[in-house]
Amino acid sequence: MPQSSAANSSPSPLVDAQDRFIGLWGDMASSWGVPRTMAEIHAMLFVSGEESNTDEIMARLEISRGNASMTLRTLVEWGIVARRHRRGDRRDYFSAEQDVWKLFATVLRARKRREIDPLLDALRSCSLPSGQSPNATSDATSAHNERIGSMIEMVEALDVLSERLLGPTGPGSDRMESLVRELSEVEP
Amino acid sequence: MPQSSAANSSPSPLVDAQDRFIGLWGDMASSWGVPRTMAEIHAMLFVSGEESNTDEIMARLEISRGNASMTLRTLVEWGIVARRHRRGDRRDYFSAEQDVWKLFATVLRARKRREIDPLLDALRSCSLPSGQSPNATSDATSAHNERIGSMIEMVEALDVLSERLLGPTGPGSDRMESLVRELSEVEP
DNA sequence: CAGTTTTTTCAGAACAGACTGAAAATTGGT
DNA sequence: ACCAATTTTCAGTCTGTTCTGAAAAAACTG
């Protein structure tokens, strides 16, 4: 009987590899400001490729019902996990998008809307009104506005690049992959 | 005497705008997993465009000496802040890179090395050894390897894209800006 | 409609990581 | 070599987040 309590190391090589991936994904997320559990649930659903209900998720990741519930809600809102109802089973089943490019696009789109767009607005409000009357605008003020301006320009340029990646057409399309590969080959 | 204690709101429109920028940068950083102080010190040096010593930084941002010292060390290591010694003054003076594209390139390069490269190694170790003997590899195992494999491929593709952005030639070069703008125009 | 199962919510516990402050180390001057 | 100015270090405190657990709500069943 080579195991003492709960979470173990080698039930099978497959489960073992899955656990490595889940742990890895969780660590990554932490360091990028995303809650660990969020990434772990997603990772579990992604690697297994199967649907799981809340209890299975709670059991495998050893997390509380509340945590699982809240996090699943968010994951579904973000659009990278789907909730499905099964006939004759009261519980909800969850599964993760299997196309990694769609996954990436979804996350990028979300972050863009939630962070980049508001950032641009806020940045613009850091400029100072320049030259109202003739000789008005001081050197210090215009230097300030140039700095903020170049910052804005850069963020806008990256924003345009990301829009290009996400494609002009709404949500769908896996053209993203080929686009990234093309971009990697553009000659300077 | 319209002010009570320490940090105030409107000493001058310029300082006011600077403070907005500093605060904004700090918030951004927090939400991306970078310590607030790190971003605030950098923001202060960037918007002011001037050199400052540790005491000036401590005073303006209302942070401790220890925090300032440690954070400045890190910023200098990252290469986005420079430390300079002035004749006849024992204190060190710090200033921030003013070229926003260089700034971005530096940060991107650092994160790439510190996170992407190790991530790829770790990801590879999440695959399972496949088909040793004839009929060996099970469906589950090969499905697993395909999922991990597609993940790896995507990260590699993005890695190549970032390398392209950073330019084949070492640190320097502000070709990055024009490259980003070009990429934004590539036709699918 | 009462009972049962599943999900949601949220106040507080537990935790992680940032920040402080004072002591130790370093640097420069005389 | 000594003293003064400055920087660095780090143990402990503090702050903000995430997670738990149990109670409330909702959803379904017979």
C-alpha cells in the first residue's frame, strides 16, 4: 500500500504527465497575475480532453466547492470553457476548448478589451492641454506631452498588431496560426 | 492653506499629470504581476525625464529606503533604468530609458528569457514517451501527446514572432517600431 | 408542493508577496 | 585609520488576494 493520504505522485504515467502539465500551467498563471485555480481547472479540462463535473474537478484539484464554482463561472465568461447540460444528469459538465489558437485568441481579445482599451483612454488623460495662447506651452509641458504621446503611439501600434492577429472578422477563424507564421517570416 | 498632510493633489498641472501617469503605470503593473513600486519608480523617472537620487524617489513616491534600493537594483538589472555617479556627490542618480520602443524590447526580451524558454522545456517534459514496442502507444497516450504537442507548437510560433520583433541583431536598434507597423499591414 | 440535489454566494481564514525600518556593510573623504 | 554619508540587506509586518466552508438559493423530481 504505497500511499498515505490524498494527492499522489504516480497512479499512472498518463495521470502523472497530466498533473505535471496542470502544475506547470498553474505556476505560469500565478506569475502572470492570473489566479492559480483558474489555470489549473482549465489545464485539467484541456489535458484530459473530457467533460468533467464540479465534483470531479474538486476532487482532482483538491479545491473547495466555492472556489470551483466561482472559477468555473469566470472561465465560462471568458469563453475558454464550455458548460453543458446532460440529459438525465442534474450536474453540469465542463470542457475546455481544444484548439490552442482559439484559446490564445480568446485570451488576447479579453485582455485587449479589459486592459489595453481602457489604458489608452487613461494615457490620453495624462497629457496636458498645450498652447492655448500664443507663446503659451512651456518647454516642460511640451516635453511631457511628447513623452506621453510616444507612449500612446506605441500602445496604439501594438494594439493594431493585435487586432490584425485577431482578424477583422469577429470571433471565429483559425487563420491566426498561419498569420503568426507568416508574420514571423516578413523580411525587414 | 488648502492642504492637510503629505501627498497632495494639485501642486501644479504638470506634477498632477505626472502623478496620474505614475498611478496608472502602477495599477497596470499590479494587474500584470509586476510589483507596483517597480512600475512607479520607472514611471516617475520616465515622465520627469530627469535624473533623481534615492531620496528624491523615496520622497515623491512615499516609499521606504529599503524598497527603493531593492527595486532600483532590479530596474537597473533589467536594463530599463541607468545608474550614474556624479562627481562630488556621493549619491547615485537614476534615469529611465526615454525611447519607448527600446523599453518595450527590453521588457519583452527579459520575459522571453525568464518565462518562455523555461516554459518550453517544462512543456516538453509533459509529453509521454510514445510507441516503444510495435502496437504500444495507446489512444489516450497519443491524444495526450497531440494536445501537449499543439501547445508546444503554438508557444514556439509566438516565440519566433517575438524573436523577429526583437531583431536578429543583439540589443540595440529601433527598427522594432517600423517592423511592428509593417506587420500590422501584412495582407492575409 | 415538499424533498432532494446541485449551484451560488460571501464572510472570514489562510496565504503570498510587497514593503518597512533598522542594523550591517560599503564607499569616500580627511 | 577613523568618521560620515550612502547603500544594501533581511526579519518581521502589513496588505491585498485567493480559497474555504457553510448557509442560502436555485433547479429539478415525483
